[in-house]
Amino acid sequence: MRIATLANAAVGHTRRWVEGLRGRGHTVGVWSLEPGPAELGAERLPAFPLPGFLRYPLAAPALMGVLARFGPDLVDAHYVPNYGLLGALSGRHPLAVTAWGSDLLLAGRSGPLQRARARFVLRRADLVLADAENLGRAARELGARPDAVHVVTWGVDLSRFAPGPAREPGLLASVRMHEPVYDLETLIEGVAPVMRRHPHLRLVLGGDGRRRRALEALAARVLPAGRYTFAGMLAPAALADLLARAEVYLSASRSDSTSVSLLEAMAGGALPVVSDIAGNREWVGEGEGARMFAVGDAGALEAALERALGEPAWAEAARRRNREVVAARGETTRNLARIEALFATLVGRGTAARGGGRS
């Protein structure tokens, strides 16, 4: 298949997605307003210095031109409000739209204009991919045809994310982006008293984002000096190595569908201490592979982390359980084959010719 992928080229998930499809023999072109790594080969669309709700639609004429030259069998758009909108404005079918989580769980419900935009995109999509049941429900509630919605977790590469030869006692890892939805303030405040009580603990914070400077200032105030590191964006090999060594994986996300980093931690053997939200509960529960805490509650995070650190026999059983769960439900190769089959079905039905009148 010739697949035209519209997505943020700077995001690691885009690279994994495109590499996976190319590895299965498909010709995948990538178009993005954001610059990405050279090896991805993404072509830049014009990015005007305007707010996003204008910047992405204004790139539609240029996209129509490049798609006419590329001649895709299918347009594959990621994240509903921006590249999903671009895909819908292109008028091309079949159109597959992949929701990433906050685009529907938060942005898609934040106001009447945002709901109308999500409805516009979802009603024009021939296929809507969601990586968790809560995200699939949100897509249907916002206007996607029920028969167009398919829940398929992207998953993780189990050959890359695996337990290491030795775990580092006391190594705590966070790899979420430094954005408000991931609530690293609660994470840092909850971890701080536990670190003061246990001198062997240290914290590595991967990722980056708009909140980084504020988070560094908070960490300098409340965390023990010399025992935490802001590691920045981690390459896939470095991320896998960190999760293979870490004793505990931490996430205080306020909203999520299926968190790929949670699955990576489960596969790598880092014990999850995570917020009690629907997306996480599809994979772990309190005492079932993880210790959980209420959203935004630093004291509850503190208690959950103490429980995780204080029960080594339970922790080892949880690690075994988590690896088995990911192998059964969250392995990339198997799940990518399901996505490929859905794409092939759309192309085979010739929906490009039949979908132009959808409204």
C-alpha cells in the first residue's frame, strides 16, 4: 500500500508507527508542520506563525497538492484536532484517523467549537483507531460511526523492552513529557518525602516540555540535592535501558488512553506506581501489577510508593504478571498486523471512490 501519514514528525510515536509500516513493506510518505529526524524523511508543510486552530487548516492547500502527486491508497492522520482535521480537509478517502488520547478525552470536550471540530473529523473518517476502550467510547460519543471505531493498542517491542540482568535498588524513573496533563508537580512533591526517608533512592526524570523550568525549580526546592536528574528526551535504546534497570516507574498523568510508556515499563520490569485513571486501569489495578493513587494527590502517591518499595515478594510477582499481560495484549508486531489488515480492507473496498459525499 501507498500510505500518506500526516503526523507530528518530532514525536517518537510517529517514528515508531512509520518504521513499523515501512518494515512490513509499505510505501509510507510523511507530511508534518513540525521538523523531525532526517531518517524519518518527513516533508514539511507550510507552518504559518499563527495559533494551531488556524495554522493546520491553512496547510490544507499545500497538502492537497502533494497528495495529488503522491497518489496514496490511504490517508493516515494522527491526532484529531490538527492532522485529523488536515486529513478531513484534504477530501481524500479512505481516511484513517488515529486518536492519541488527550485530543478526544480533553481537547475534544473542552468547548463547543472543539466538539464541533472533533465531530467534523470523526464523521469523515472511514476508520477511527483508538488504543483504549475509554478513547473508543469518546470517539463514538463525539460522532464517529460505531462501525468505524476499532480499539487496537499500538503496543511495545518486547525484544527491545525487557528486564535487564540486574535491577538498580532505589532507582525511580519518570519518562512523561513535561506538560500540564502529566502533572509532574504532584509526582515530585509525592516522591520528595519518600526520598528523604530512604537515602538510597534516586529519581531520573526523562522527557521535556513547556513545564521543564518550573519543574526544575520545584525539584531544587523539595528533592534531596544530587539525587535526581533531568535527563531530557531519551533515545529508544536509552529509554529501554532505564526501564530495564529501574525499580519503580512513576506516572501522575491526569488523563490517558493506553500509555505506551506504562506498557514499556511493564515489559521492562519497572514496577508501576501510577495515577488511578481509566486508561491505566485497562492494564493494571491496585495490587494487580501496580500501586495506584488518586489524581493530583501527592500524599496518596507517597503512600503508594512506600507500598511498592516495602513488599519485595509482591513486587517480583507483579513484574512477572505485567510482562505476561503485555506479551498477551500489547505486543507491537501482532497489533500492527491488525492495523495493517484494517487498512487493507479499506483500500480493497474502494472507499476512495465512494466516500466523497460523507457529512
